Amino acid sequence: MKTTLVIMAAGIGSRFGGGIKQLAPVGRHGEIIMDYSIHDAIEAGFNKIVFIIRKDIREAFKEAIGDRIQKICDDLGVEIAYAYQELDHLPDGVETVPERTKPWGTGQAVLACREVLHEPFAVINADDYYGKEAFVKLHDFLEGYTPDKAEQLCMAGFILKNTLSENGAVTRGICETNESGYLTAVHETHNIVKTAEGAAVEHQEGLTPVDPESYVSMNMWGLTPEFVQLLEDGFREFFQNTSKENILKAEYLLPIYIDELLQAGKVSVKVLDSSDRWFGVTYKEDKDYVIESFGKLIDAGVYQEELFSDLK
């Protein structure tokens, strides 16, 4: 069965080079975080990669990333496809909002893949390092897909304390689960900071402690081809339910919509436990730590000096 990795990279920006965090070199031979995710996905068994970008960065993206990855994937028998997230990529009957200046969020990003997604797929952020374990677990779950399991989704569940930055606050989807390991709710939570006790939400009034052992969503989902139709239906509802005052800034976010489906009993989401430590360049000060962390993984033999050499 073909299984696809969808990489949300539309937020990279129109300028390439220094300052674009998704393109910051973190490996010893100039590898970026996305390279490691692609390596780990292929190693786990994924055999198709879809990049979600914007049309205005298409040529620059291919020059900086896509052409190089295309050659690697051609050698490994892995298919590459592109999808484009644009402001006016809206469901039929939904009017454009001329004053809007940026795309509509991660839900719209995945919806942009509709024409190239015909198989179960995983979704990740371009600028997050997830570790090998989660890719293996998602791939194994998705391999069990059959059309009668269209509503059975999954999510990589990371431990909150393993996903915090030393350099500032982060946003995480804090999860509730039942005794069987299924997701029951996702709470998009802003301003989570690392503290001596573990973690807390930072307010003007002070800090509210958060359980550092909580599961969090890092936007790493395992989804089915039928889910894309639900996503389009939800996008229509998003426009119907968003006021004119909020429509310029409101975002259609994947975890929030999946939570709505959960509450309506339309899907189930199995939480696949991952003990790996997340890396990401949320702040420019994070880069040195990420480079050091990848160096340690290479020294430990988790990755080769030439990243993809072990897959050939």
C-alpha cells in the first residue's frame, strides 16, 4: 500500500537564505530539519512525499530543497508531488476575502492536497524534528487502513516536557485521552514556558502550572483519504461560523477541527506514544541547541554523516 507524508511548508516565506527558520542548516553537511523528517519517513516505509508550498515560492523551493530531494527519492523509488496553498483556494460557493493577506491555516493547507491524496497519509510541520519512533508508529497504523476504517485516525502523542524551548513560550495542543489511549479532546494552549517545576502557561497575572507529562499534539497526524472530504465540509462551516469582524485573521486549524469531529463522534483518534525529544527552531536562539542535538545523534549512530546513505 502507498502511504504518503505531507509536509506543510507554505509558511516558509518568499525570501530564501538567512532568517528563514525552516531552511536553517542544522546537520554537518548543511541538512535542514526537513531532510531528517524525510529520511525517517522513508526509513519507516512511507513511499510518497507531498510538499505543501505557495506558488510564489515554487521555483525557489525547488532550487533550495525540492530538486535535491527529488533526486534522492528517484533513487529510492519514492514519489514526489506538490500542492499549493493559496488565499483563493476555497470551496465552491465560498467568496474570496480581498482584504485577507495570508492563507487560512493548517486545515486549508491539507485541503490543498486534495488532487494528489488518494491514500492514507501523515501530516507534519516543515520545521519540527519528530524523531524516528513516531514515523514508524504512524506508518504501521496507516498500513492497516481499509475503506471501512475511514473514520479511524491517529496522532503522535509527545510528552509536553520534551517539546519545550529554553528560549521562550510555545503553543501546544494539550491532549486529553481515555483509558484505551484514544484522544478525547485537544486544547490549543498558548504561552507555555519551561519552569523549574516543569511547565506553566504564562499570563499577565503570573504562571498557571501545567502537567509536564501531558500528551501534546505537534501537528503530526495519521489521516485517511476520506478525511479530506470532512476537511472541506469543515472549511465551509468555518466560513459560515466566523464573523465578518474576525474573518481577516481567523485560521482554520487542523487540531481544532479534529477536536470538533471528536466531540461530534465522527472520528476516533488513536494516540501513538512517542518518547522522542522534539527539536525545532522556534526562536533564533534555538538553532545552536538543535545543531548540537543533531551532532549527538550522528555521534551515537542514529544518523549517518551522509544522511541518506543508509537507505540506498
